[in-house]
Amino acid sequence: MLRRVLTTLLLLIIPVLCSAYEISGVVAKVIDGDTFHLLPDLSPPSRVRVHKDGTISVRLRGCDAPEKDQPYGQEAKEHLTSLILKNKVKVRIMDVDRYGRVVGYVFLNGKNINLEQIKSGHAWAYAEFLDRPYASEFYEAEKEARKEHLGLWKQSNPLPPWEWRKIKRTHR
């Protein structure tokens, strides 16, 4: 009897533990090429910082777009804006970062927006924060965008945003 109860509990709990938490809402504002504010349909997880207007910050996981003051930063922001602003999206939450931002994979009508930023040449595949099953697809998308000289890949040797941030920190 105890074995049957434990088995039943495990069958109920394991899918919950193994699946990422999802939240949906309307995109209220795009901050840059990989961050936006979402007005969620439901209350977000407790560690998430909620802004005065009720929105939360969402950071695209697995990709890194140029910073606002970096070449192609404005173009990356404009592209993300064209994809998601004022649309209802679903976010597969993978983490909440130290700033209280939701970090996850964003979907609009089933389309992976993180991947779209990479495909269009508006972001790098960010190896440090890539998960299965997305890694190979993100790397392939970046490779193709480089080959086609899309977006930031029009530059001969674009500086990745993580290096840009490092340089900015050392010159303060």
C-alpha cells in the first residue's frame, strides 16, 4: 500500500519538478535587444521584482544582444520591438536573476523569440546560458546569420556584448 502511494506521488511530482514554470502576459515595453517589460496575467514567482506599473522584467535566455550604446544595439532593440511589443507572449521561466528579472524562453504564437533574435543577426547564441533542447538550434542559427551577414554580422568582427560590458566596467 505504501509503495503504491509513493509511486503515485512520484508520478504526480516528477512532471512538475522537471518542467519549467510558465507565465504569460502582454509586452508593455522593450528595453533593449534581449530585455523587456511584461504585464503578467497572473502573479509572478516570489523572487521576481515587480515594477510600480505592475510589469516585470524579462531577459531572453540563451542569447545576448548588443548593448544600447554598442554598435547594432538600437537595431537589436527595434527588431525585438517589431516582434513582440503589445503582443501576448508566453515565457518559459528558467531562472530569476540577481536583479529580480525573469530569465527564460519567450514564445509568440509558438515561435521562439530568443531564436528569432539570433536568426536575424540581432544577438549571439550565449553559450554560458543555453539549455537543451535549444543549444544546437541556437548555434546553427548564429552560424547561418554570420554566413548571410545579417544584422550585426555585417561588421567584420563584432565585439560580443559580454566583452563590451567587461571593457565598460574596467574603464569606470
